[in-house]
Amino acid sequence: MHKHVKRMTAAVLAASLAAPALAIGGAGASSHATTSFPRSQTLYTSGTAYSPPTNWNPLSIGAYATGTIGLLYEPLFLYDPTTNKTVPWLATSGSWTSPTSFDIKLRSNVTWSDGRPFTAADVAYTVGLAKSSPTVPYANLGQYIADVEQVGRYEVVVNFAKPAYTQWQNFLYGNNATPMLPKHIWSKLPASAVATFANPHPVGTGPMLLDEANAQEVAYKTSTHWWATKDLGLKLEFNYLVDIVNGSNNVELGQVLQGNIDLSNNFLPGISKLVGGISSSYGLQTYYAKAPYMLSANTVWLEPNISKAPMNNVNFRKALAYAVDSKQIASVVYSNIVQPANPTGLLPNLTSYIDRSVVAKSGYSYNTAKAKALLKASGYKGRTITLEVPNGWTDWMAAAQVIVGDLKAVGISARATFPVYNTRVADLTNGTYDLALDNNAGPSTTPWAYYDRVYQLPIQQKQTAQLNWERVNDPASWALVQELGTTPPTSTATLQSVYSQLERRTLQTMPVIPLWYNGAWAQYNTTYWTNWPSAAPTSNHYTPVMWAGWLGQDTTILALAALKPAK
Amino acid sequence: MSKDTTTTKDDTAAPTEEGNTAPRHELVYFALRNRKLVIGLSIVGLLGLAAIVAPFSARSNPDAFVGPPMQPPSSSYLLGTTYFGQDVYSQLVNGLRQSFLVGIMGGGIAFVVATAVGFTAGYRGGAVDEVLNMLTNVLLVIPTLALLIIVGGYLKGTSIVFEAMFVGATAWPWAARAIRAQTLSLVSRDFVGLARLSGVRSWRIVVGEVAPNMSSYLFLTFILLFGNAILISASYDFLGFGPPGGVSLGSMMNLAFAWNALQLHIWWWFVPPGVAIMGIVGGLYVTNVGLDEVFNPKLRSL
Amino acid sequence: MSLDVQNLVVAYRTLRGDVRAVDDVSFSVADGEIMGLAGESGCGKSTLGNSLVRLDRTMRCLGGRALLDGTELPLSDWDAMDDFRFKKVSLVPQYSMSALNPTRRIGKMISEVVRSRKIRYKDVLPELERRLRLVGLPTDVLAKYPIELSGGMKQRVVMVLTTLLDPSLLVADEVTSALDVSTQRAVGGMLVELRDMGIVTSTIVITHDLSVLVQVADSVVVMYAGKLVERAPTATVVDAPRHPYTKLLIASLPEVGVRYAEHVLAGIPGHPPSLLDPPKGCRFADRCPLASAECAVEPPLVELESGHFVACWKAS
Amino acid sequence: MRRYFARKLLTYFLTFFVAVTLDWGIPRLMPGDPIAGLLSKFQLQPSSYAVLHSSYTRAFNLGEPLWRQYLDFWRALLHGSLGTSIYAYPDPVTTVIRHAVVFTLALLLPATVLSYLAGNKVGAIAARRKLLDDTVLPFSYVLTATPYQWLALLLAFVLASVAHVFPISGGFSYSLVPTLSWAFLWSLLTHWFLPFVTLFLVGFGGWAIGMRNLIIYELDADYAHFLESLGAPRRLVRKYAYKNARLPQLTGLALSLGTIVGGAVVTEIVFNYPGIGWLVLQAINSEDFFLLQGIFLFIIVGVLLANFVVDVVYVLVDPRTRIGLQEGTR
């Protein structure tokens, strides 16, 4: 019996060790020829994917694998937030020919990766989905579009039933810019599946092809037929791009330091100590060589629930604004890799829209005396208010501790709570919270999206779409936001006056309190690849993040094309 | 695992013909002579003392940002500072306090549940035993983390007290099983039978006859539950289900891990809490074995 | 002269010094003799019997010696004693019910024990089987686990095993106390049979239960508080005891069904003295109805008549 | 014997039933709307939000009345389906788990079995030799009192972060495509080593102490004394003591399976080892309660199976139980 047990044990052990090799290795071996990615020909990236790559449908926002838009599928235009300019991409130009017609001219030598040409039919199909498929992310355009005309093989005219400038602008440019889909493949899908099917064999126009995917990573191989090589002289120097699914940010810093990852778009605590500082030997680099090291990505708000007392009191909200020391959060929690937000909350790429006189007159800054005075004016009676931050968001949890400390310092009884994410979402949509940290206001080509999020009306019992979570009921401001949507982009004076009014009203009523800008986290290891995006005078000043909305719609793809092997 | 250090073997057997039950001062003598007990108790005692005087010896509020970040241990920061510039020493002594609280409360609750379930199941037998056994089995099998996630989901964030209660409510099954086995073996003995025959009420028999006969065993069980509770809560904290802030030993490790202490080589952030837990729990285990040797004359060596 | 015990002192080591459980005891057991060893709980009888085979690690032999067939038994030398154990001296323990390893088949266990003593199992197997049959056990008990056997069967297996190598001395420690009355008689008979068949040369039977001794013993030694107080042929002890303690012991005996002398002896006022610091003089003096001044001096063991020894001033 | 196992199986089945029912409740008992949580990660317009919300609710079968959902859950479970994962949408939960299971088994089985065997052996030796008792035992106490995550952190810090002897994270090198090549196997092995050592060491300490203490008890048992009185050499007595001490150790193994799995969870997290434990954290972080439910179901089944194996082995090893069964006395 004893011998049996021993033999059985040995067999179990052997099997358990061989099992993963067979299970993982065997699966790959049958379907794949590449066995490894030569280090000097491969770009390793990470910090974008939080789950295994399983989906390459560019319409499945939030679900598609890193690289789906940018490396495989491409939009008509790119947007460069550092210069606030658009870059013609699959289109060569686009313009309003009348208040309700938009004319798009396309490149003529673009082909899909299956060899079929990219034509006006594909663009017309993609735009048309707004009307025919309610599940596509840009379905809200459907109500504005009258029809889509193909003019020859390489020109499309979109006719609108009523003006929808900002919505259309969002379709074309910026982080929600929609990539073009191959009609010959997508039109075969049922309308309901268009936005959800997993598209495991993607056919795109981009510079790379899907090579391999497993739970740990997705790998792309550089295509030899990318249109931009001929048209724009762009070429990816690497043969493979491997994007690694996020582990913990802790693990990731190790990989970056060891040169196993070339580009990390994770929030990596301590990076400011490692760049240039205590150990420049690691060859680490960030966009700026010193604080704030990173480009700004979105605005973090302290979001008061205005449907509840005492947050419904404007003086109380202003007291909050004066009480919180954003600089301390930036330095203690973030080691200065973020910067305190402008009082308007608008991201640096929108600086040109900020009315300095408004900020000078109505802006706020850290000032406990003023906070105390405003608090007194608000008639605050000492009710304890809670600040909700999702559990596990470690930087925000640390920031929440600082904020609570600041609020207590001016006499507000505050407490931080860390519910699970879904509870926090439920609290925000149902309006059952007191204070929350929130960063819904992402990058955009104009301030419209920002104010659309702040002032959206009507307020529903459930504010589901993350719009107006603070529940501010300000019809006048909302009217101004709507006015922006119907003002042609060419009427710059009108637009600027509306922006100024919105900025003033926002600072006077403080529906949300902008605290700091979350960074476009990007840290590079220069061991294998050089000429990384940087503020320094180089040929690469593009966006350095692979995140959805940045890689293919902002200029990250240009940044990748500018990389050079280190040799 | 370590819970086997108290065996289900009957260590309360009547002493041999010539041996006589040790009087109390003799226990003390053996206790003082037992190296394991002395070492174990000293470690636990020292750490316990550190926990008790924590509020006085801590240099600051554990969450306060008191100094420059990531300072290695020095005369101004005994155990260095965290990534954020908090004082690791202050966090450590405060964390010790929380760990002892969780250990005593969580271990205590688990002990009460385990003895109640174990005595009832072992003494009553029959259907009651079956039902309690089932409950014990279910708790042994389901991942308690699942329960924690659900329960914790309803509480916006947790506290030490909640955590201790949760650990207490879920960590008792093995102890209940062991106590049940002990009770079974005692119940079959003459004196319990006599008491039963003479119509003494059940709980009185349990309290009056059964419990005293296994008091040393129960005490050892409590010690192990104490240590277990600390270990379990440390892993919950490490997974991020602990109370917020750097206030417990487990969450210190969690924060150190999350904030790159490994890569930034801030070893003084995660080494002390681990050593402290190891000290308490290891000390308790050694104490347990030492006490076992003291209580059980057969294991004493001169 | 099979066993000769001379001035044996065995003590338990405790914190406060040595507890002399056996204090200066001398006696001898003849070839073919079954000697009973009786006394209250804690009188040292079990210690005495056990020390002749297996001196527990908590005990020490402080003096005296024991000669078996003229050879001194190395009582204090554990390893040297191994040469005698099983082969020359054997012990049927009072815990016979649990003496067999519960997780080994009985035959397997016996073979392993035998082999560990450098004896081929094959050589003893026929005799083993013969003796099992002799005590009324089927030989297939060898293929069984202890749990499959009744208490009486286990007792018999243990007795067969301990006497397998025909020891010169067998110590039977409370072999009957856990058994019912009829089994008790059978086991008692077995002890006699073992002697009669010449399997065991001499036997010491330790028991609380004087009725057993009446059945099997040729002579009886009575101990009190570590001391030998009386030694005589069984009939003499029962009919004409001379030591006051023996008298009280016997007086309490006859009722059938009362088996534990200790229960009855509760009638004797007082408790045995602490052996840690025993009183000078006669140790029974405190409880003795006849005690007088002379008892403050320890009475010597005196042979009153042939084979009848008593240690009491009042006996002579 | 048959009755015993029938009874055992009934107990297992009931336990399974209760545990699975609790498990079913996870995504449903949690506060908040899992679909709302999922959709909040996309920046959606209100119109598409409504459409997606209803389609996802249908996809995850959350619209039906609870009793219906419960029955459907069992029906799907019997067909081997655990629903769809949010984390790896649209992959089924079973697929996600299957990828991770191999890693966890490769870690847990050898670590548990080897630490159990080695711990028992070493504990037995320590019970015999004073020198070893004085060295191995304190070491074992330290090990068994060590939180898994801390040992993992320490090993990762010293051997990976500072000394660069082992990779710090992952299941295999990023630069390799999983194939049956030596390079890939070597990569698997080096990534496996540190988490394995962590689980092994902590487990080892506990088993060694348990065995040592049990043997001390066994050496004082009646049968041991009897053997001594028969002049049996110490070797034989110890052999018996060791064999008998394995039985309570086996019970201990069954009781501590939960702790061991818990240890694997935190260890995998520290090393970013792509097994079930790591997946637990991913599921928690991405609020994928369907995946979480699947993982816990898997753990429940695994622990039950392991318990059953221990039960069977126990019956094989302990004649008392076996005989008792045959005679129908238990």
C-alpha cells in the first residue's frame, strides 16, 4: 500500500508539472508558427489591458483588445492634444460645405489587410450604422443624420437633418473618433451583433496584423502594406508589438526596470524617484524630465451631491473648493507626477478656451481662512459627510485620506469610505452619496464634452450615463451647452463668448470641484528603443499612451512610428 | 497544519497509578522551566506590551504625513518612512494593536462558537450532531473570501471590529470538530454517565463535568484560534478588504506591495509588519506546545 | 531460585525530590511459583512489577538488585535490559486492551517484533499457532486487526505473545481488572496453565483483587506505601494474616462482586502517607488501630515461620 | 462500507448543494447593478446606454425572477456552463477558469503533496533527534507562523528584485509564445519556482511541527510501551508511531485545504502568477461576479474532491475505520 501511495504521488506530481506545459504549449503549438518574439525586433507595452484580449471589434468600447483601434482599425482623422490640431488620416480632408453637409475626401491607396481596397462605400457604411444599429457607440448621431452620399470611389458627403456640430466633431476627432469598418465583412453581420461580436480575425487598414493572443498578452506583427508608408513616409521599426495584460502596478515597475517592458502606461508609484533621480542608470524616461513628468489625461473632480444638504449650498461647495490642498495631494500621494487642476477643470490642451479674466475674478485656491468663512456663511451644522472612493483604487484612496484631513481642518466633519466599485456606481447613479472623486471628463477637442457632462439635463432618478452625476439643475447653463452644439465651428467669437459664460457660471456655482489632472501615465525604458515622445526638442512630441482613444485616435501611433532601435 | 499541534489524543486521561495530579504551584514550576513556553510567552508578551503602549510610544498618528518619503530607518525615523512619508514605526505599533484586537476578538468569537457547536454536537449527538456537522462542513468548504466579499459589499468599507467578527464567525470549524471529538470521548466516560443517570441537566453536565475535564485542551484551542485569526485577517487586509489606511499589519503589507516597495527597495515598509505577525503567531504556537507539555505530565521532561 | 529481589529501591523523579515508590523491598520467587502482589492503589506494586521489565524513563533504580536465575538484571540500563526482555522477563501490561498497535494486523505486528529480536518468524510461527489454539483462539486472529477482537481475545493474544519465548519470569499487571467475572476466571486459569506447562518458570501477578490471588497464587506479597509488609503462602495470608494492614485488607474481601479493594478500604480511616517524605517508623502507624510508641521505629521484616514474613512490631 | 460511502456522498452532495446555492447568490446578492458597473467603464450616450443595458441584462440572465434564475443556473451548471465573464467578455467563465486552473494545479498539487510528505518526514526525524529538534523545530515554527504573502514578498524582494535570480512575475516570459519547446518549459519552470517555494515552505513548517508533536504523543501510547517491554528496538517503535501519527495528520490535511487555497490566492497575487488566485483578484478588481462565482464554485468542487480523496485514503490507511465500516458498526 505504501509503495502504491508513493507511486501515485509521483505520478500526480509529474502530471501536475507537465499539465500546464501541455495545456498552454500544446494549444499554441498547433495553431502557431512563431515561438518567440526576438527582443530587438519587438516593442513590449503594458498598462492598458486589464483583462485577457478576447475581442477585436472596435465598436465594443471597453472590451476590445489594446491595439484594435490604431494598429488594426483607423479613423478618418487623428487629434493631437499637445498642439490641439487634427491630422488627416484615412481622410485627406473634411469640411462643412453647408451648415448641414459635411464633405469627406479619402485617400485612394488604402487597402484592407485582406487585399480589398478601402473606399467611400466603407465610410458610408460605417457612418450609416448610426442610423441602422442602435447599439453602436455613436448611435446618438442617428437622429441628426439625413443621409450619406458616396461621391465617386473616394468621397463621401454626410447630410444632416439638423445641425449637430459637436456630436459630429466627436465622431471625427478626438478620443471617441470612430474607426472605419470594412463593409464587405461587417455588412454580413446581423444588426444586433455589430457592436458586440468578438471579431477574432480582424481585417483592418492599420500598420499591424493580429499575430497571437493568450491570457497574458496580445501580439501584433507589422504589416508590409501600410498605406502611410507610401503616403506619409511612416514606418514601424519593430516587427512585433506585444501588449501585456496588467498585473499589479508593482509587478509592472519591475518589468520596466528590467527592460522587459519598453512602454508602460500604468500608474507606477515612485517613478519620479527613478527618472533621472536616484537611479538614472535604469534608462527610464517620461514625457517631461521633471514634474509633472506626464501629460495630463483627465480631470479629477470632487463631486458633491447637489441634491442633498449641505452640498446643495453653494457656499458649502465653495468652502470645499478652498479647503482642499491639491498641491499636497500632488506631492504626497503622487510624488508630483500630477499637477493641480486649473479652477475651470479644463485640460491643458484646452487652455486656449479658458477666459483668464474669469478665472482671475472667480477662481479659487487653497485657503483655509476663506474656507472657514464660507463654511460659516453656509450655515453648516456639522453633519458628517462621507467621501466615496472605490475600494482598491489605491492612489485615490490615499488622496481621499488627505482630502478628509483637509476638510476636518476647516471644521467639516468628513469620513472616507471605500465601497466596492459597483456600489459606488450605484450610489452615484442613484444620487445617494455625499461626496465622491470622479474623473469622467476625459480628453476632448473642445470644452463642450466637459460641460455636457457637468450640466446634462434632465436629471433622472437614475443618472446612468455618467452625465451630471452631481445632479446640478441649472437650465441656463444647459441651454448654453446646447447652443454650442448648434454653433458652427467657424463662429469662433460666438463660441468663445459661450465658453466664457460657462466658465464663469461654473466657478460661481461650483457644481464640481476640479482638484488635479490625472496623468497620461507613460514611462519608457530606452534600452531597446529610443526617440520616445518627449517635451524636449525631438522629432517625437506625440502622445505616449496606448489607452483606448489615445493609440489610434490621438497621435500615439505617430509616436510609435517615430521609435528607433537602440542598437 | 499548526492546528494539529494539539492532537485529538486524550491528554486528560487519569494519571497512572503512582502519578498524582499536579498541584497548581507545580504547574507554575513546570511552566517556568519550559523553554518553549518561556520563549513563546516572552515574544507574545513583548509584542503585546508594545501594542498596549502603542498610543504612547507611537511618534505620530499612523496615517499622518510626517516626513520625507521613503526614508530608510534612521534615528529620526526608527523604521523609516513609507512611500508617502508616514512613520513606519508608528504604523507598526498601531498595527500590532489591531492585530491583537483581531486575534483576541476574532479568536474569542471563533472559540465561543466552536465550543458551543462542539459541545452540543458531541453531547447531544443524533440529528443535532448531523445538522451541526453539515454547517461545519459547508463552512470548511466554501471560500470564506466569497462571504467576505458579499458581506463587505454591503458595508461601505470595513473596520477592525467587523473584520474580527467576520473572522470569528468563519474560523471555528476545525476547532468545533476537535472539541466535538473530545466531548464524545469524555461523554462515554463513567462520571458523565453517572451525572446523566442522576438527572442533572445537560448544560450543567457540560459546564460542570465535561468542560473542566478538557479545560487545558480548550485553552490550547483558543491559543491556536487566536493565532489563526491574526493570520486570516492579515490575508484579508493584504487583499484589500481590511480597514482603510495603513492601520493594520496586513494593510501595511498591502500598501507596500501596491506602492512598489519591492521595486523601490523600501524593504523597511513590508518587513516589519511581517516580522511582527510572525512573532505573535509563532510565539503563540510555541506557547501552545509549551503549555501542552506543562499540562500533560506525560510530555514533561526533567 | 528463579527470581531474587534484594533491597530494591525504585523512585519517581519529581521536582521536590525522589518519590520512593518501592523502598527497600526484598523477596524471592521460586521456580514454578506464582506470586501475588497485592496492595492499595499507589502502594508501589505496579512500579515494582514494571521495573523488573521496563523501568520507565521517569523512574530510577536507586538501590538493590534483582537476580534472575543467578544473573543480575541490568534494571537501569535500558539497552542491556533488551537482552532479557521478551526472552527472559516478560510483562503482560494492565493496558492489554490497547497494547496492540491498532493499525497493524496482529500476525504482521508479531512477525515484526519477533524479527526485530533477531528471531525468524517462520521458526516460531508453528508454536505461536499452537499456543493460540491452546488458549482457545483460532489462528486466523493473526490476519486480523486488534479492533476486530473482543477484550478477552486481545488479552489472550497479549499473553500468548509475551510468553512466546518461554520467559523465566512473567509479570502480569492487573490482567483481570478490565474483564468480566467469567473471563477473569479463564485468564486466571491461563496463568496457572502457563506455569503448569512449563512455558513460564515463575510468575508475579499484580492485582487489586485478592480473589484472583486466591485462585492462582501460591504465595502473596502485600505492600503498603512502598514497603513490603507481609509475605506468605496464599492460604496463610488469607486465613492467618499477621500484619494489621493485611488483616484489614482481607477482612474487606469476601463479598462476591466487590472487586476493588480500594473501595472497601475507604473504611480504613486516613490515607496512605506521602512517599515523598514518608514518616519514620512504620508507615501504617497513622492508620493502624494497634499503633503504639514502638511503631515510631521502622519494624524489620521478620520470618515468623517458614515462608511467612511480616514487618510489624505487633505481629511477633 | 457501501453504506458508509453512500452516507458520505450524501453529506458531500448536501454540502455541495448549500455551498453552490450560496455561491449562486454572489453576483445577485452584491449591492449595486453589475451591468451598470460594467457599462460605467464605457463612456456612453444615454440612448446607447439603455440599449446596451437591456441587452447585457439579457445576456447575463439577470432579468428573470430570482427562482427562475436559480433554476436556470443549475440547469446551465449541469450542462457545464457557468455563464459569461465580464472580465474577459465574451469568453465563457469556464474558458477563463480553464486557462488559470492548470497554473494553480501545477502550483498547489506539488506544493501541498511535497510539503506534506517532507514535513511529515522531517517532523518524524526531529522527534527522534534532539539536535534536529532544537534546530528544525524553531525554524518550522517560524515558517508556519509566516503569512504567505509576506514570505512571497520577501522571496520576490531578495531573489527577484535585488538578486535577479528568478523572474518576479507572470507564468512565463512575455517574449515566448506558448509552445512545447525547451525554452518555454524552462520559462514555465523558473516562473513557477518562487510561488512554489512559498507555498511549500509555509506548509512544510506546519506539517513538520504537527508530525513531531504527534509522534511524541504516539511514543507515549500503550502499544509503544508494550513494544518496549518486548524489547523491540527503538526503530520499530518509531516506525509504528510515525505510521499512526500520519492518520491525524491526514485529517489535518483535509481541514487545512481551505487555508492552503487561501495561501495560494495571496501567493499568486504577489507573483502575478496567472492561476485561480490571481484570477480572483482580477475578478474582484473588474467586479466580474460571474467569474468570481465560477472560481468559487471551482474551489468548492476542488476542496470537496480533495476531501473525498482524503476520506478514501484514510479508509485505506486506517484499518480501524475500514474494519468498522465492514462490520457496519459505524
